[in-house]
Amino acid sequence: MPQGQPSVVPDDGLTTRQRRNRPLVFVHTGVGKGKSTAAFGLALRAWNQGWPIGVFQFVKSAKWKVGEENALKALGATGEGGTVAWHKMGEGWSWIQRAPAEGEQTNEDKAREGWEQVKRDLAAETYKLYVLDEFAYPMHWGWIDTDEVVEVLRDRPGTQHVVITGRNAPQKLIDFADLVTDMSKIKHPMDAGQKGQRGIEW
């Protein structure tokens, strides 16, 4: 198994094993395709390690069927790897027993409720890997306070890894994160008038 070598060894008082196994915050941002796809690829690795996984989709509509959802749910149900819990803002969040009446909750309210549940799960160490899909948008739009997100993630207990995707990730989040990837677009089929297709976009 290939193992990358760090370019520096910080004088932080940690052993190599302690430093290697510390929990990470990932940010996948930028205008290019592949931010969520990369996060779900990481979830596959986590499933293989037997980690419990929590996916929270903050923007995509419930009508938008994401291929990775079916695949990861099926894997999670096999009992061979980790468990997978999938929550969609577009469905009103799975932990809310009764959907609010039409017009009762705005998307901003739903995003905040999703973040409140993530905070509860982090405090309870519910999952080993959290995929906060499109979570950069509620921060960018000012619905959720970036300073609070950074503080909660900094103080999270245990060894919980968190992946945040979405364009326009706030600079404070980027500065805090351990791994940041900017998906830049060089070329895309849509530039030539081609719409998204099955198996590629969903």
C-alpha cells in the first residue's frame, strides 16, 4: 500500500502515530466538476474501513436522484463495511417526524436545522466520517455563521473526519481546514452545448 511521506515534521510533541491518526477537515471547492464525487469516493474508503458515515445534503432537491446515494445505502445495508445514514434538506431532513406545512420553513431555516443536527451528531460522535455536501453554500449566503462552523469543528471530540463541498467556500473555512482542493474547470462538455447525462452527472 503506497504511503505518502510528509514534507515537514512539525515540532508539536505528537508521536508519528498520533499525528497520522488525527481527525481531518476536508474542503472541496471551486467551479469545476467533481467536488461531491470526490467526497463520495472518500466515503467508499470509509465504508471499507467499517466507519459509520453520515451524509448531509444541504442544497440538492429531493427530486434530484444522486447515484452515489443508492450505491452507498446499498453498501451500508450489507453489514460488511460501515453503516451509511443519508439525510437530504430537500426532503425536510430525515430526523424531523412531521414535515412542516408549506411555507412554514424556508431553505435558510432548513439549512440551519441541518447544521444543528450535525452539531448534535458531532457532540455524540455519531459518525466517523461526515459528508456535508454543498454546505459551503449556506455559509457563503450568510445563512450559517462560518466562525461558528470553524469553532464547532475545531472543538469536535474524538476522531471524526468532516468533508465539506461546494463552490465559494469561505476563506476562514479554507484557512482552518487540513486539506483543501480547488476544482478548477479547464474544459466541460456543457461548454459545447452538451447537457448532463446519466452515469456521468447522476
